[in-house]
Amino acid sequence: MSQPGATFLLDRQGLAFLAVIALLTLAMVFLAPFALFALGGLGALLLLVLWLKAAIRARKVLAPFGAVEGAIALSSLLVVIGAAAVSGVMVARLGLGEAVSLGGMLLPSLGKGPPAGQRSVWYSDPQMQQRLKDELAKAGIPFTTRAGADGKEYIGWSQEHDAAAEKIQQKVRDADIPLGIHFGSAEFHEEFIAWLARQNIKSAIVQRDGKDYVTWDDPRSSKEMMDAFIAARPGCLKTKAKC
């Protein structure tokens, strides 16, 4: 044990003490980074005070520390280094586009959001989800999948492909919407159904956005079906129906 007023020497006992401080500092880097920040500031202040005290006592800039002063100075230095390490990790995570939060500042989170500059989407319909991935791959748009905190699979792509990916999304959504025509007039509604029956085309009524749409079992588009219907009934004005 060092005697009061003795010069600080890094003996075996001092090394063991510093090893404990180093382990505690390392644990705080991951478990309590903000507390380490505060201790780092306090440690820097203590280093300055101890250096000034030793310099004034010895009347020179580089003066030896006392036994207690040396132990405190080295402990403070380790804490300052730990605080600097926390700052470095934070800067690195920000550089990689990861969000830094109070709860998960250093440890990786299980359900992180999309990286910076990337958009992510999720569809509750597994078939639509798979169709989107297939269409993106077919269009040559690079995409990633990630598991969100809610356990859902999100499909993401970079902003440079956002316009093309949006068109593909619209195509995927429209694929689940059956072809159909909504008539503002009940008369034309019934007449169109009767016309489909005469063409031996099966029809059905589906509701979309609170309106009744006539759908059909035929590969022709809404415009093609409407044109054929109008051609078969010259007196039916196109302005009387909404496609």
C-alpha cells in the first residue's frame, strides 16, 4: 500500500485496480453510454484539476502525481477514453444510416427501420407480397427484405428506383382489382348485364368504393367491353357511363 504523500507507482495492486475500472468502463460503453458520457466529462475535469495541482506543487508543467492522485488520474483517463469510444461508435452508426436512440444507442435492435434513403412496404396478402418481389426482380430493380419489429416482412429499395417501383406497386395492386364498369344509370347497368348474357359471357356484381361494378369473365379491358357494348347499341352515349 502506498504511503500518504508518496509518488504514484503503477504496482501490482494499482494494475488490478485499473483493470477493474477498465472492465466497468467497457461494460458502460454498451449498457450505459449516456452515464459514461457524463463520467467522461467529469473525468476530463478531474484530470485538469489534478494536473494543475501537481504542476503548482512542483512548479513545473510535467510533475509527478501523488499516489492517490495517480490512481484517480488513470481512472479518469480510462473513463474519458470510454466516452470517446462511445462517440466513435455513434458516429459510425450514423454514417451507416442507422438511427441512434436513447434505448438502443449502441446495441443492435431486432426490428430496426429501413436504412436511410430506402423505402419499405408490406402487404397483408402473401400472394401480393410475393408478386411484388417477382415483379421487382423481373424489372431488374434491386430490393431487400427485412423483418420488422412487428414480425412482418418488409420489401425495400433505394430512392433512385422509387419511381419505377411505384409503377410496379400499382400494377401489383391493380392485379387484385377485377375488371369492371360502374354505370350511373340502373337502366344501362341492367342492359349491359343482358348484353353480356347474349354474348355468353358470365358476369358478376362486385362492390368497390361503395359502388356496384359489373365484372365479366373475358380478357378484354373495360374500354374494349364498353366500346363493344356501345357499338351494339348505337343509342347508348358514352357519357352516360363511367368506366
